[in-house]
Amino acid sequence: MSGVVAIIGKPNVGKSTLFNKIIDKRKSIVYDTPGVTRDRLYENALWCGKQFKIIDTGGITTDKNSDFRSLIEFQAQIAIEEANVIVFVLDGRENLTEEDYYIASLLRKANKKVLIAVNKLESSENDIDPKIYSLGFKDIFLISAIHGKHLGDLLDEIIKNLPNETKDLKETFKLTLLGKPNVGKSTILNTLSNSNRSIVSDIPGTTRDSVSTFIKIKDQEFEIIDTAGIKRKSKLTDSIEHYSLLRATNSVAEASLCLLILDAKEEISLFHQNVIGLAFEQEKPLIIVVNKWDLIEADTDTMDKYKKELQKKLKFVDYAPIVFISALKNKRMDKLRDTILMVRENISRKINTNQLNQLIVTSQLIKPASSINGKRLTIKFAKQVDAKIPTFLLFVNDKKLAHFTYLRYIENQIRSTYNFIGAPIKLVLKNKNKED
């Protein structure tokens, strides 16, 4: 990585618009309401062949009535400490405010390279507050983030001030935390990362963007993503929550492994099944994490009873392991870490072709496929192919004879022989010696 850039400013000056423009995709929520971005958002960026990490932060405010003022400022301070270059965003259509001066004082103390981006100058660059030039920062860029105006000049100056070392950005193994609001996703992220990476509050919906950080479990690196709490669509009372749901859905699409977080105090509902369906439909590996277990009055059978009831309601993901934790109390978190490592290994498990075919032959002898119009499915040969999840190519006499119940039987035979806990299995049928 060639360095880190942090975008800092008060609410509603266009930080997220600038962030999205630089990374060339809509990751950060853009909305004309102050305070939408609360957590630090990280993304990779590339300019003129130079790669760097860019951070979008929540708007820093001096409003004492803001519920999240101190938490947002704390997150911004961490971003400032991590950054090699800071982009201080101002609204060029307005005069400087108390908040702008306050942020300027914070940045002067940071002793970092600071570039001022005077934003929202879509039509004119001549009406900015001249006091901007007296803030003490010599590099000032007059831009329009929404139109990309003069962003090239800003980016040129950014990469000029980043470290010279270069290293290819590698694809990391992504863990995505899914669940309803206020089930403890942010606490789990903070506990796994041993940091206050995500804002934790008892107010449901605190996390609106998908927030990520990097962690290590026994020397294996992961990117862990805390998504906005998913609500029923009927409860999406404003556009911000709607976009948060879209971000969560996009995070699932990018995930290597999903962790569904449940509140131990709540009943499993159809809604939970629908949330799991996000991961199931996209063939994502899955761990079910029952959080807040410390609040349950448990005896020796309580956990087993809960697990059996849960398995009945979630039959379509019966391959998913169930882990009971208390993230707040840091209880059984090692069990969760071990399960994450196990599932990661299972996802990449490779089966010897000879052993696989012996299993397939034996399975068909024990239970042949049902006859359809006097014909029955025969699997002639099988092999595992490279894919993001365990995928097996089955060469058969006629794909039209395949019934999903028999394919489920074959899948179960593979699972009973080899450890694929947590990983979905994909069976791909191909007619042998025939055109498909």
C-alpha cells in the first residue's frame, strides 16, 4: 500500500461525494442531511498507477445536542492518526463556520500534510470566503466533487505526498456481519479487531454505512465488514435506511463468508429467514452467531434446545455452524474465531478425484436414482473444479433425469465424508458425450 488518505470536514460539505468519486463507485451514502456518515469507511483507490487507501469519516460538529458528536470526533481522530495525507473539505458556497475553525485547529495539531478542498463550486470559483486562505494551509483546491471538476489536480497533489513504497493490493478474505439493528454487530467487530472501529450505541440503526476493518486470527488476515442493520422494507421510513439496506446487500455480494448475528433474547422469525436468504441466494458460506447469550438463564440443556429449534427453522442452511457468544462480555469469542478459521479452510478444501468417484459410485449403489419414464440418472464421472465455493462437476447420462432430492442426497454423501461445514456445495451437471 502506498499510503492512507483521510477525508475530514463538518457535516454536509460533500465528503462522501468526494470519496465515491475518487474510488469510482457508490460505497458511501450520499444524502443531503448532515451526519449521515458516522463511521470510518475504508476503500482502495488508484491514481496515475499509484494505489492508496482512502478513508471517509463522519462530519465533525460542535453541536452539543448531537447524540454522536464525541463518538464521530473520536473516529475522525483515529483516521487523522492513520493518514499520511488529510483532505479538509469545505463548502465553498458558504462562509467559514465555528465548526470549520474547530476542525482546522485539530488538523494543525496533527502535524500531517493537509490539503484544503473547497467543494460545491459547480458554477463559480470566485465567491469563496477569502478567510479560507488564512487558515494556515497553503494547498487549496477549488473543486466540484459531484462533477469531478479539478479533482485531477487534487489527486496529483495527494499522490505526490504519499510514501514511495508500492505493493499490490491483494484480495482479502471478507467477513460480512448481517442482522437486524441492535443485535451487537458493531460490538462483535470491535471485539474481533480489538479496537473501537465501529460506533456502538443502544440506539438502533447507529451503523448506516457498511464499515470495514482488517483483523488477524492466528496470523490469517481478514477484512471484516459491519453492515447497517437490516430492517423489514415496511420499516424503511426514510431514504437513508433504504440506501443502508442496499449497502448491506452489496456487502453480501462481496463477502467471502457471512456471519448472521442473532439476539439470543429474540424469537427466530420469517424475517430472519429472509435475511439468511440474502446469503443463501448468492451461495455464500455462512456462520450463525447467537449473541447476548449471557442474558439467557441457561442450564445444561438450554443451548442444545435452542440449537435444535434454530436448526428446524433454518433447514435450508443446515450446513451452517451455530456459535453462542457474548461479544460485550468477550465470552466464547475464541470459539467464534476457531469457527471462522474452520469454515475458511472448508471453503478451499479439495477432494482427490479418485476418492470422489469412489464415493459417487458407492452412493449410487446404496441408493440409485428414481426411475423416470423407464430411465434413471447415472453419474458417470465427477471432479471438483476451482470456484469460490466447493463446486463439483458431475458428468451424467441425461441432465433431464436429475431430481433435486437425489442431488441433495449426493450432496449429503459428500458432506458426511468430508468436512464442508459452513460452506454451500454446488453441483453442476453436464451430459457426457452429448451437447448440453
